[in-house]
Amino acid sequence: MKSIRELYTIGRGPSSSHTMGPARAATLFRGEHPEADHFRVVLYGSLALTGRGHLTDQAVQEALAPVDTEIVFDSRTGDLPHPNTMDLFACRGGAQTGFLRVLSTGGGAITLAGRPEAVLPEVYAETSYAEIAAWCKSHNARLPDYVEHNEGKGIWDDLYRVWEAMKRSIVRGLSVSGELPGGLHVERKAQFLHEQRHIDESQATRENRLVCAYAFAVAEENAAGGVIVTAPTCGACGVLPSALRYMQEQKGFSDEQVLRALAAAGVVGNLIKTNASISGAQCGCQAEIGSACSMTAAALGELFEMGIDQIEYAAEVAMEHHLGLTCDPIGGLVQIPCIERNAVAAMRAINALSLANFLTSTRKISFDLVVKTMYETGRDLSHRYRETAEGGLAKNYC
Ligand code: SF4
């Protein structure tokens, strides 16, 4: 497996596969073609169907500026190597001088067709939770120790930057109100939820409201094109920071403990990315929000110093109850159902933790099995439910 650094990218929303990946591809292509006086970019599949709502055209145009750029949304061409495929053409004086096909594979990662993959080093020899758990048990180590063993001590500085960026996105999200861009007239709700935190209700209700306020804050920042951290994607960026920030405030966990929790979450996200997918265009929302929930459950398990089997159970439960979750963003915008879904998943991760506390010895399903199942389910989902905005809420909303 690759470094968990690949999972946590600090950048602008609203979509890792639809803005970060294409912008990265365009920046690379522009660097390779300084001669170009015109670029033509053709977006296919999910990039064509939801690219306007996800601001793909804007991200690509900004990356290629100031060169004149034409963006084509081609939703008809089928038989694509990946649902997020794009072609880039460089021209000078009307003649084509360069071509590149790029697949935006999720979490901001890209693959360049026909070129040897920029092979990132394999940092981890183990590729299943079972193997990792066996390593931890034989070395009397926890998941963060396993991460440090493979990534080196430098990982903590990187995770510190990640955590700082996550906290900043919460603060920014709570500081603004008003309407999100895109034309759906969705009001930001994080600030309102946060203001209701002192209303005298049960502890559970207050917890719910506060965690949701933080999740809304980050997800709304993402929807507005603000800076967030993919965890593992932009669309699902609010789940992990909201639960961690809440627990840190309530229980007084140190930043060092939170960084160790981020490392544990990174292992879980990495396993899902390696053995299945974290891309909504490939496997639906179960791959984005489901993965984020699973990562968060593992992070909380680490915060509360649960055993390696309990953490597995929490991560498994969190994913299991997202199986089949479709991706159907209204208008192709990462707003409805995405923002609320972040809040619900954060609460679900807390519930998964609670179950794992009592029921781990009775479990029947392993984490590796649920990841395999998520991937198979995702591949069976109709394309209408894989970030095309052609089915579900996106189709029925008027
Ligand atoms: S529905 Fe889920 S997978 Fe689809 S864009 Fe929204 S958060 Fe991402």
C-alpha cells in the first residue's frame, strides 16, 4: 500500500475527483506544453454529467490560464477506461501539438493513459486488515505504531498539518452564514446549529447538534470551494474532523492523541482505497461517505484505546451500514444530499464505536470482507447512481 499521505490532501473543494484531479492534470499538461496558444479539454462520463455542478470546468480553466481554453462536456461517449476520463489537447496556430488522456481516480489522484504510472513507492507490505492486525499483535503495537514503523517519524509533522487544516476548516465554516453558490439556494446551517448548542436538552441531543454543526461547517466550506482536507475525499471531508474535534473538546484529548487517531483512520482508508475504491463515480457514495465513516470509527477507536479487534469491528460496522449507498447529488453540486450526509455519518461512526465497545466478541463479518463487498456492490450499481446526477434525488428533485 502507498503512504497514508496520499489520502489526506489539503486543497480546495468541492470534489477531489472532479476538481482536484482535473486541476492537477491540467497543471501538468500546461507545464508540458508551454508553446500552446489554445487548449481544448473534453470531459467524459461523470466529469461531463456533473462537472458543471462540481466546478470542474472552472478548476481546469484556472489551471490552464491565461491560455485560451475550450471545455467540452461529452456525456455521450461510452466505453471509457474510467467514469472520470478527460482528454486534453494542446494547439498552436490551429495545429495540435499535444494530447493526453487522464483518468481522475478519486481522492485527487490521476492516472495518465499510455504512460508508465508515476509509481508511488509501496510503503506498506500488508494489504489487508487481517495482516496488519497480525503484525500489531506480534509486535505488541497499535495502528499508529504500525504507521510510524512504515512511514517514519516524519509522518507526525504531516499529520499535524492535516489536523491544523481540518480545524481551520471547522472554524471558517462556523463563521459564515448565507447561501451556498450553485443556484440550489441551499443555506449554510453550521452556524445556526452551533448557536443551538446550549439549548437545554439531553446530553445525546447536544452531542448530536455539536457534531453535526462541525460536520456541516466543513462540508459547507467544501461546497463553497474553500480549503478542506480530503478524508478520504472532498465530498466526505466533514465526517472525520467533526467527530475528532468534538471528542477532543469533550474529553480533553491532546493533539498528539488526535494525530495517532488520524494515523489509524489512514490505515483503514488506505485499505479501502487499495482493495476497493474511494470514488463515488466508481462505487457510489458508500465509497466516499461509507469510507469516511469507517475511517472515523477507527480513529475514535484509537482515541479511546480500544483493542485492534474492537477497532476492526467499529470500522466494519461503519462501512456495513453504508453498503449500497448511492451517489445522486442534485444538480451535480456537492450539497444535497452530501452536506447532511457528512453529519449523519459522523454520528453513525460514534454509534459504531459504542457497539464495538460491547459486541466485538460476537462479530461475524471482518473488515476485509465488508470492503470486498462494498467494491462488488459498487460495481453492480447502475451508472445512474455513480456520480452522474441521472438517478435518485438528482432525477426526482424539481
Ligand atoms: S452523494 Fe456522496 S459520493 Fe456523491 S458527491 Fe455527494 S458526498 Fe460525494
